[in-house]
Amino acid sequence: MNKFLDDLGKILTELAKSDLLAIQKEIEAYNAQLNKEADSIEEIKLLLETIAKIRNTSMDMELKINETQEQFRVLKMYKYPVDNQDQDAVDHIAQNWAELLESADRKD
């Protein structure tokens, strides 16, 4: 039974890390797009499209964040070892998304 729990913990850890990395990459990509200088009409259009994408994906992103936080919570609850860096990242990911939303609102 112990082997089963170890294998299950490894699989959940891999899934949780993968989800966390995907969320982080998406937030970083949106941040990069928001922070580009918009000097031409085309660049302004791209900026406005990015802001619209952020707003349109907000609910989905919040669900992904909650799911990932829950995965890490379950790992912690069953005392499965989690890398401190990953735990720190998952603890701040909702705040990072909220800051991105706020930044998008200010840019708009």
C-alpha cells in the first residue's frame, strides 16, 4: 500500500508542477505583452487585444489556479514532500494573477 501512495504522490506532484509552470508561463507572457511599448496603431491594437484576452480568460485562469493550489494542498495534507520553491510559487500565484489583472486595467 505504501508503494501505491508513493507512486500516487509522484504522479500528483508531476501534474501539480506541470500545471503551476503552465500558469506561470501564461502570466509571464501576458506581462511581457502588457509591458511592451505601444508606439504605433498596430502595437496599440495588440495591446488592447492582450487586455481583452486577459479579461476573457480571467475565470478560467482563476479555476486553474484554484485547482493547482488544491493539488499542492493535498500533497501537503498527506505529508508528501514538496519543493519549497514550488510551494512558494503556488502560494503567490493567485496574487500574481490579481496583479496582472490590475495592470491590465491600468493599461486600458
